Amino acid sequence: MLPFEQLDKQPTLIGLVLILNKHKPWIETSYHGVIIENMDTVMLDPPLVALDKDAPVPYAGEICAFKIHGLEAPFEAEVLNRTSGEGVLRARGPIDCEQQKEYTFIIQAYDCGASPSGANWKKSHKAVVHIQVDDVNEFSPVFREPLYRATVTEGKIYDSILQVEAWDQDCSPQYSQICNYEIVTQDTPFAIDRNGNIRNTERLSYDKQQNYKIMVTAYDCGQKRATESVSVHIDVKPVCKPGWQGWNKRVDYEPGTGSKQLFSKMHLETCDGPLSSVRAMVELQTSHIGKGCDRETYSEKSLQKLCGAASGSTDLLPAPSASTNWTASLLTDNGRDSDLIFRFDGRQAANIPEWVVPQNLTDQFTIATWMKHGPSPGLRAEKETLLCNSDKTEMNRHHYSLYVHNCRLVFLLRRDFIQLDSFRPAEFHWRLEQICDKEWHYYVINVEFPSVTLFVDGVTYEPYLVTDDWPIHPSEIDVQLTVGACWQGGEVTTPRFTQYFRGSLSGLTIRPGKIATQKVISCLQACKEGLDISSLESLGKGIKFHFNPAQSVLVMEADDLESINTAMTKVSYINSRQFPTPGLRKLHITTTVQCFGEDTCISIPDIRAMVMVLPPSEPRITIAGVERLVWPAAQLRAPVGVALFKDIHIISTVTKTDATLTRRPGVLELMHNLDYCDVLVIGEELDPERESLEIHHSSLLGKHLDATNSTSGISIYGVDSMAHYEQAIRQVRYRNWKPGGLSERRFRLSCSELNGRYTSNEFNFEVRDLHSSEAVEHVNHMAVQSQFMRPVHHPLVVHTVNSDHISGTPPAATVVIVMCIATLVVIVVLGIYRIHTTHQDGSKEDEEGRKDPEMDWDDSNLNITVNPMEEPEEEEDEDEEEDELAGELSSAEYEDSDEEEEASIQKGRVKGKLEWDPSTLPY
């Protein structure tokens, strides 16, 4: 490698001198070089020079070589002057910038050693060499497509009809970038910009010229022109009106028909535009319906039970009734589906009765409500209270409250004083757009003190601000819970409401001790109506669709026109409510068409249509049964009392205008749910000292029912079937352990569906003591004796009784009466004994549809004593009514009739159920 062989030719005198190589050569630590592609010489900075401290000693102070480490580097180094150490760096072959733009390698310098033989040579440290390859503009621009096509509509000026694109193979930005495009064809109504966008400079006419062919070239930034120009074909089409065609502005929806297609013949006209994608959004607008959607209008408690929520919630805004009269003065939204929506205009509020207020709020509870609220009036908006628990008198402390202030929702919770007197979290603030958007939203506040979480329409929100406060010290001051404002009982001359709420509320509840789960919250806000897609399997893979959680917005995307047209014909409206709210629902369709290379190329007008939900066939809920019963005093005093509605039946029928029923044309018996039935006391309220109206808890097990009891009556509530309501009502029992002064007690039964939207008839029922003076007077009345006996008989036996004979022989009838009374006394004694021992089993069997002997005896006794309570003047119609009795017994309908007909029907029902033979009575 080193030319040490030349050193042997030096004079022998030098060889006699002791030559030592003490130092290594020295070079720079790094070099930067530039080489022009296809050239061989590298220009280095700094120049390649090696120095040696042994100079000017021959060999040891001279540089004999430069060595490059890295065989892949296409470079070599050459020593130009051994004494000065000067060298040069050259390429071993052609360097191509397009293949590699930069090179980095290591170089070292070697001295000539200590002797002519090159012995004891030394090498320098390693230096880094970085070389950059300079580009040469050797390539011309080339277009990416061999041909470009576009279509324009006559009479329109386009910002960009299409975009052409060229590229360059050169490696540097200067020569690889395209800096300019040019239309080569002369006298064309088109122009092109630096980015290749072609536009028309004048309005084109289809009649004048239907297509244009122009040539376009490109220049790189080194002004090198494309070798070949590209051809651009632009077609002109006549004026067309893109949009949806074949749709109806109104679609009628009949309740109970399931899913109905909205646009069965609808298709999109794009006037042959070269679209690349279509996006259509269908929006069902129902903000004017109830709580923003056709939701169920059952009570909040019933809905919570249906959704599996924990029990124990208190409804602070129930529908007004005799037992929930504190909401009677509040405004309701007229024209809505029910009275469950309460509107507050800044002047109304309600005090919640003490017996309703939850008393056991702990560190864990839930507050939930529907709310619609807009921006507060005025520059400095006041607090608007939804719910407030404050001191009733003397002071003005707010124990807990929920209010809106400047479109913020604030929950205040002042805890009671404990041993540790310190600041604790007291106010929780949320700032949300939903609070003031004038739309219905479902708010749930879960309190797990000190943590408070807000759910709005099922989405969780943490408070953005939590402030602390001192706990409230205990006092003997009563508190007042209010809705719609806050009660200021102290610090003012006259106690009054303040901080009134302006907006609408519905379903405001508090549940102590438990918090609502995400599943329950989602169920409670579920919407019963929405958009749907029928036959999903027929859409194909070319369509993408997405529903919002409420299924009120449907977005569909497709790459071609056929797919979007097919998808639109599958869009349907569905309402799963059995009795939906009638009226219109607005539809809004927006469409975006994207063409190749453009965001939007076709403007599709919006579609505004409507779904008209027709009024449902309203059900007629009918309650039928025996309306008057007489019981012995011993039975009234029994621990189980007497069943008032043993034979009650609840049916619901609807009238169909186009009915095709063969058995009863035009009338259809409909099974649906009820949401409450009330048994109210007519006249004076019950005296707790001597009488009660009860329903055993076991009668409600396995059902979605609850019951409340007071001296005014019993209310059974919950969304459940009519059959379950029948079973529960039949277990309502009346007891009077001091019936001596009882002449009669009257009750009224009524039921409801959809929280009062559909109500039943008012079924009045009367119960009397057998031994009252009025009952004895009727028993001794000879004219009604045959009616007294008739209901006990089998229906066939009734027609064998000779009424003329009975009415003509009063002494014989008197004997029969005496014997009947004696028999009844014996049976009553035996019945009371057995009831004491078996009433628990009897209640269970009755719930399952089986009747025990005692209850069957009660039925028979009831039937025996129905007609003696009739007015005496009805006796003259006895023969005519008796002729009609057979027809009444065979009828399957419950019609409005006088008492004799009802007694006859009742007699027919108990056939085959009596465990003792009525024919054995001594007539």
C-alpha cells in the first residue's frame, strides 16, 4: 500500500541514522463536501490536509495515504503532496442524486513510517466526512394521468372545473417541483393556475359547443418544460335541476302499524354529474311533541319500575289528583299528551306536603328531572330555582336546592353540623349549552357525598367548579320543600316565594339512599318514536349509515347514485307506542354531493316533509261487576274483612272504522296496560277507629304494582296489564269491627291508561250490613221475596220458579225466609271459624284464581242479598225482567243495565263455583 519500497534507494548514510516515528498524523475531526451529480471531484470544507509533528524528518514527517472506512461509499482519497500532506477526494464512479442525495463515511491519514520500509507507521484519528450531492435538472415534468375529463353545466362560472397534476423525477426541490402550468391550445374560454386548477373564463353554452379539447403543459422550477402535453376533455351539459324527485310532502302514519316507509319512490337527480360520493342526512324534528319526543307518559314511578330502578323514589310533580293536589295550581302545557308537563312562568311554585318530603336523605341519593329552559331575561339574570329545601320560619337557610343561574346548573347541598366543624363541599356548578337551548333534556344528579355527578341525556358531566361552605348547625326550625321557587320564611316581614323558575319541568323525583345506574337512566329517557331502516340486508356493502342515540337523525353515505337511492327507499318512521300522540312530525333532509377533486359540485335543495300521526283508535275501558252487596256483621268484623270487588272485570274495546272482524264487526277487544286504579270512598272518609280499607302486600307480588292507602281510599298504581289489575283489585278488602251503626258504605272504582288520557267509567259499589234496619225492612218485604231467592239458583232453575204462585202465597214465602235466615246463621258461625284458621291460604289461592269455600260462600251470600236492596217500586217489572233473564245470561258483553240484569249476570258467573249446594236450602 505505502510506497516504502522507494525508500531503499536512499543513500546508505541515512540508514545509519537512528530514525524514530514519534507522532501520529493529524487531520480535522469532520469534513463537509459537495459533489455535482455525474462529476467525480468532491469539494471539501475544510480542504483535505494531514499534518505530522515529526516533519521535516523524512518518512516519519510525511503523509503516504488516506484510507476510507466503509466499502459502500463510492469515493476514494489520493495524496497530492507527501510533504505538505495535501490530498483530494474523488468519486469512483458516476454519482446519481436521484438514487442517493447524501453520503457519510470515515477517513484516516497514514504517515510513511520510521524507515524506508515503512516500518512503525502511524495513523491519525478517525474523521467524519459528510458529502451532499447537488442535483442537475436532467428530467422533464410528466403528467400523472394520460387524459383528464370533466363535465360542466352551461351558464355557470366554476372556480375549478378539474385539476391536472404533473411531477418531476429530479431529486432537489428546485427541479422536482412544478412551478407553472400552461394551456397550449389557443383561443379557449379556460384558464389554469399554478396548482393546475382549470376554470372557465366565460359562461359556456351547450348549444354553441358541447365539448372542448385543450392541451396543457407543465414547467418545473428550473423552467424545464414537460416533454409531452396532456389532453383535457371538458363536456358541457344543458341546465339541469338536481334534487330529490318522487317524494310526498306528507306521509300519514296509522298507529299500531309498526315501521312505515317514508320515501318508497324517491330518487336523486344529479343531472349525470360525475359524483364520487353522496351524503344524505334525514332529521326527524319532534321538539314540539311532549318532552321532545313521543315518550311514554306514565308516571315517573311507573317508568322507573318498568326500567328496573330501585324503589323508594318520591315524585314531586305528580299528576293532580285528590291525594296529590299540590300540583293542581301549577300551569300545564295545553295540547300535550298529558298533564305531566308543568310550565313555570316566574310566578308559580308549589309547596310539597310534609308527608311527601323524603326524610331520610343520606350521603347517597338521586335527583332527576326533565327540563326545558331558555336564556334568562335581563342583563343580570336571577337564580331560577327548580327545587329548594329551606327553613320554614325564622331563618333563611337553604339546606339543599337545585337552580339555574346564567345558563349554569348549580346544586347546593349544605350538610348538617358534625363534631368536626370544617368547610365541606357545598355548591356544585356545571356550565352546559343544553341548559339554555330551549330543548328538553333529562337531568340526573347522583350524590355520593362528597362526589356529585351530573347526567344529561345519559352523558356524564363532572362539575367545573365546587365551592365549600360551613355545615348548618342543628335547630328546631321546620323546613319547607318547594318546586319552582324557594321559600323565604325568615329575614322578611312576610314569608314568600323567591327565585322563581322560568321553564318547563316534568318527572321531578328524589330517591334517598341509592343512585341511578347508567342502564336505568338510558331506559328512562328512551324515545318511543324515531327513524328506522327496513331490510338492512338489502342495503348492500356500498352504503354506510349512522343513527344518533335517539334515532331522530340518520346519516347515510354512498359512493354511487344507485346505492343512495336504494337506501332512501328503506328509510322508515316507527312509533312503538300503542296510543301515540297524534299530530305532525317534521322531516328535514339535507344532501351533499361530492365530485372528483371537489368538495361539492352539485347543490341539492333541502327537503322539508312531514309525518302525520293519525289519531289512534281510542280505547273504551269498562269496569263491570256487582254493584251492591250485603254482608253479615260478623263477616265485616272478621280479621280479613270482605272482598269488595270479588267479581270485577275490566275490559277495553276499540271501534274500527274499517274492521274486518266477523264475530263483532267494528269492535275489537284490546289488551293493554293500565297505570292506576283508584278506589275512593264516597261520602265521609273512613273512621280509623272502626273501619279500614286494605290490600295485602302479597297481592302485588310479581307485578309492576304498588299501592297507597288512606282514609279516602286506596290507589293502586304502576304500568301493568289489565289482568294483573283485576287480580289486585279483587283483593281489596273492607273491614268494620263496629258495624252497629253502619247502614251503607259506598265506594267508587276508576282506572286510567296513559296517566289519565284514557279513563274508565266510574264504577260505584255499595256494601251494607245485613242486620241494619234498612236491610231487615227489605228482607221482610213480601213483594221482593222471589227476587231475594232467585239469584241463588242455577240459571235453569230460575225459569221454573212460578212467580205468580210465590206472590200469591205470602205465608209460605215467610216460612222460607225464616228457614233461610236460620241456615245462614249456622253457616256464618262455621265460616268465621274456618276463616280464622285458613285466611292466609285463602288469600293466596284467590290470587292464583282459585276460590276457597269461605269466599265461595261469601259470593253466594252476596248474590242472595243483592235484590232485596232494590227499591220497592221495581217489583211491578218483575215478570218482564224475568222473561229477559235468559238473554241476559247468555250475553258475553257488559252493557249498562239496571240492577236486576247485573244480578242475573252475576248469578250466571258463579255457576259451578259454589262448594255448597244452594238447592238444599229450605225454601
